[in-house]
Amino acid sequence: MSKWRCGVCGIVLDVDSPPEVCPKCGAPKDKFSQIPEDQANLIDRSRLSNNLHMEILDIMIKVAELAQKGIDDNLDPGCLKIFTEAKEQAVLFQQKIKAELQTHMNRGKWG
């Protein structure tokens, strides 16, 4: 199976040949180009890592939400310190993951 990219919207499809119309944007078949094998292999390798980044991002969003509940509860200074640090680190990790995913997209490690 080959990888094909729509030149209009950028969707990558794992198919033997491009569809008659793009399932995302409706562009005609001639707007698709086959992705070279080396780039296709990079996309395959990066899909696992990108999915792991997305899972961690979801967890960090939940950590920030939980930490905010602890901050709002404000039981005592020790708890407030832990919850505040947890929220700060969770937000920082979210931004780092987003930056890494942007790097992957810029380098063609996405699809």
C-alpha cells in the first residue's frame, strides 16, 4: 500500500491509488501526489510517537484541571504549593508537546 497526499488540504491516505475525490476537501484525483518511500517510512515511524504525544497531552490537560481543583480548595499551604506546581508543570508540558508536534509537522513526520 502506498501513501498519497492531497495537494490542497494535505491529508495523507494509505491506499493503493488516490481516490477520485479527496475525502476531506473534495479535490480531484489529480491533486494527489504519491509520497516517496523514504518519507512514507518516516510517517509510519512517527505515527506511534505522535499518538503517544497526544495521549500525554490529554493527561496533562487532566492534571492541570485536577490541580486547579486543589488550588481552589486551598486546604493548606503545603497542598496549595503542590497543586500550583503540578498545574504549572502540566501547562509547561502541554506547550512542549505542542511545539514538538509542530516540529514533526514541519518536517513531514505527520500523516
